[in-house]
Amino acid sequence: MKTTDYGPGFLGLAPDTEAGQQLYAEHLADRGYVTNISRLWAHAPALYRQVLDAGNEAARLAGLDTRDRAVVITAMAMSLGDSYCALVWGDRLAEKAGEQVARDVLRGDVDRLPERDRLLADWARRVTADPNATVAENVAPLRRLGLSDAQILALTTFAALRRAFASVNDALGLPPDDNLVASVHPVVREQLHHRLSHER
């Protein structure tokens, strides 16, 4: 993926609007730099907020904490092949759960994961890779985990919305920020480099 002379990915520079400037300012305050995501989504800041707000509401209804969200998004991103979300959320997962859990989710090695992490990661990969292939038996472990049917619906919605968000970024050629790549936990950078080198 390549950054154009005008904006990140395949789109030009977004028009200078108050809503776009607010998005830049929020990302600058949060990350310390204006992210490529904010530059891309400055074309439609309200849409950006609606997509993420819907995902956040789904996560809340599903009862997902920050670690749970990191597991789901990291597993989704690696299944989809999305480097940006894998970097951001793999780093958060390493911070919340430790580097071994982050490494296992990034690699898809789920056998050693705690049961909740394993089942959430497995479901996220199913939703991402081939949702039509799921059967009733795939839902049963989520019930054994203690999730209600409403929470399973919300969890699935969260994974699907995050997949949609990543798919938009990928389809428009959005590259991860250099600052992001440089700042993530070494285990995350190592696993992404390992995967990308094997895909070439």
C-alpha cells in the first residue's frame, strides 16, 4: 500500500472542515500525531463516528472489556490480513494480557489461551473468514462461557462491524503509520513481520 502525494492510501487530501480538524485534534491528543486513519476518515467524520459508536455499543451490550475487545479485533485483523488493526489492538492486547497471549492470538495458536480468550478469538475468526460456514454447534461454547443470546448477537455484531471498518481501510489502501509501527510492543512487530514475510 502506498501513500499518495495528497492523502494516505488511494484518496486525495480531505477538505478542510471543522469536523475534520476536530478528528485530527482528537487523534493528535490520543496518539501524539495525526494518524492516517484520521486523514482518511476526515472525508466523512460523522460516518467514522457512527461506525465506531455502533461498534462500541455492541461491545458494551456484549459485556466486552478492553482485553476482550483486543482479543476479538486482533483475531479478526489477522484473519482478514489487516496490519493496521493488528498493530493497534495487538499492542493493546500485549499491554492488557501480556506478550504471550498477544503472540498466541496474533499467530492463531489458541490452545494455550485462557478459555474466554480462546473462544472469543475463535468466534472472531469464524465471523471474519467464512460466516456462512458457522453452525449451531459453533455457538454452543459461547453459551457455556456464560453469554446470553443477546450478548452473542452483540459480540457477533461487534466483530462484523470491526471487520467492516478494517475492510474499508484496506480497500482504500490505508497504510499503518510509521510512528505506530515503531512504537508497538516488539512481539506485535515481530509477529506481523513474520506473517508478512511468509505471505510474499
